Amino acid sequence: MMASEDTAAAGALAGLKVIDAATLFAGPMAATMLGDFGADVLKVEHPTKADPVRWHGASKDGVGLWWKMIGRNKRAMTLYLGSPEGQEILKELIKDADVLIENFRPGTLEKWGLSPETLHEINPGLVIARVTGFGQFGPYSSRAGFGTLAEAMSGFAAVTGEPDGPPTLPPFGLADGIAALTTAYAIMVALRARDTTGKGQVIDMAIIEPILTVVGPQLLAYDQLGTLQPRLGNRSSSNAPRNTYKTKDGNWVAISTSAHSIAERVMRLVGRPEFIDEPWFTSGAERAKHADELDEAVGSWIAERDRDEVMRAFEEADAAVAPIYNAKDILEDPQFNALGTIKTLEDEELGPIRMQNVLFRLSETPGEIKHSGFPQGHDTEAVLRELGKSDDEIAQLRDAGAV
């Protein structure tokens, strides 16, 4: 079916109501992805203990920049779920909600009288995404869980770093980001199932699991071959040359030769075609065993040329190369700008700001950033009035510390 003009204008997920009661990254980022495509996302925060992402990382004039991105396209209200009054308000919100995202330790919702069973009595079609470090059961389920622990336990850190160096963690929320993407996908799967069954369900998302998928078939390799992948720095065990190389003007480029034809083009480009005739060259894994020789050939050629010359030569040879970018480079790059990857919008606290746009482009129902993250409690009163609360009732909720 063709999307209606109204749906196209409002977004693919227009009409979907999402309550984001999670904190920091994985759960809230999943909600952001839904909001980018038109879902009505309500951010619920503790009245005095806001989501720590509001002050995580860099800030300007006391305003957290991470929040501006992860809080975009969300209304923001405060609600103390540990209070009877706050619990009743959440139950009212749940009546016509489609999705609840939470990341409290297992048993917390149950302690507050907000178990999935209770919430499904109120709204049988509700999809409840429970995002925790280790899942809802098992010996580690009660532990505090963060993405760093998942990066450690998934095998990612063990294979990352130089061969003679320590296991290396990423300097950003890798596991959380992967879990966020997976949670958004899981929510859409559950909503699709609801279309058939009419019933909502509970999603048990453990942050330690999704990152296992992107680390690759290491579990299978150990199970079948008894092998463990070593740390290889920027190299690969599956192909070579594959590394980062410094140019004459002090910049860096990255090269991949996952395809055999690309490997041949690179060696011809750098003036070392004799490698192509070696028996081991036809196999990526065998080339990886000769990475020192190949890196010396490629690296010495690149070191004699400025980055622009290297880029032009590789592009003319139809070989795979990319410059190593920082944030400044990304904002200035013509390809990112052509794709609309960077969005400029007017923030009510900071004025014009630039951030990454929605993750992908849909031809009929594209996503949109309508606004950046609002201040804490920005929409509390408006939401309570939507629930039919009077001035006196709102004042009583404030006096009780529920909002």
C-alpha cells in the first residue's frame, strides 16, 4: 500500500506512543530512533535525579550536549515512580501507550507494583522493553550493568588493541549503541506480532548479547576449531593489506582489501605487482600471514605522498581507501553533506546547533528531527493536563514530590 500524505508528513511511526523511562544510553537511544520517525515519545525522569545523560560528557553554558541529541523528538516530564502518586500517573499513561522502555534493575518495577503483568492488565497490547546489563534472570542479573562491561565480556576488548598491548575498550558507548539499535528492532518486531495477535509482550534485552553478533563468529570458531582470535591492532586475520597508514603531510588513511580484485589493484598502484603472482596472494587469510611485507610496500608508497594525492590515486585505481576523520572533518565532508547526514536546527537554549540526522532515508515516509532535547520537566504540566488533571491536582502532585 502507498503511504498516505498525512502519514508521510507525520512519519512512518505516527500515532505510536512510547514512554521512555530509561536512563543513559541503550534504552533512551532506542526511543530516540522511534521518535525520529514520528513516534510520540514521552521522556519520564525522576523529579530530582534526572537522566544522567543530561550532564554526561561535554556541555556548553551548563547544558549537556549529549542530551540535546539523545533527547531529541521527545517530550519531557518528571515523575517519581517510587511514590504511589507517581505509580498511578504511569498507569494512566500506560492506558493508551504502545511501548514502555525501562532499564531499572530486575525486580524494581515489580517492587513498585508496576510489573508487566499489572501493566498488561491495564493495556494488553503494551510492548515492554526491559533493557539491562545482564538480562532479567541468571546469576548476574542483579548486578549493575553498563556498556563497558559488555565490551569486556563479549570478547570485543580481548581482540582489540596491539598484539603486544593490553585489551582495549572503545572510547565511546559501542555496546550501548548496538543494544539501542537492537532494542528498536525488537520493539518493531513485537509491534508487528501485535498486529497479528493483538497482544503485547515483554522484551528482555541484555546489553551483553547484541555486541556478540558484531564481534563475528568467534564463538563458532572456538567451538569447532578451538581457536581464539588474537589482538592484531589495525590488521585483519582475513585479508591484507588492511591497516592505517600515515601520509607525507601527517594525515592518516585506512585501506581495506577484503575483495581479491581490490588487493590486486592496490599492489599495482603502489608499484609492487610481483606480489600478485605469489601463490599465497590469492587467499585473504594467506595474505594476512604476509602482512609485514604488504604493509611495508603500501606504507612506504603512501608515506611519500600527501593525503590528497593518495586519495586521488586510489580513487582512480578503483581501490578502497578512506581518510581517517575527526568530528571537524565529518562536518566539512561533501559526501556527508550531500546525504544530509548533518542537521542544523534551532535549540531553545543554545541557538543553532548541528548534530547527526536520522539514521537512514526512507523514500515515502522519511524521518525528521523536529526539535533537540528539551529541559527537564519541559512538558510535565501539559501531559498532566492531557490526563485531565486540574490545577489543584497538579499542585498536590508537586507537593507530594511525584512530579
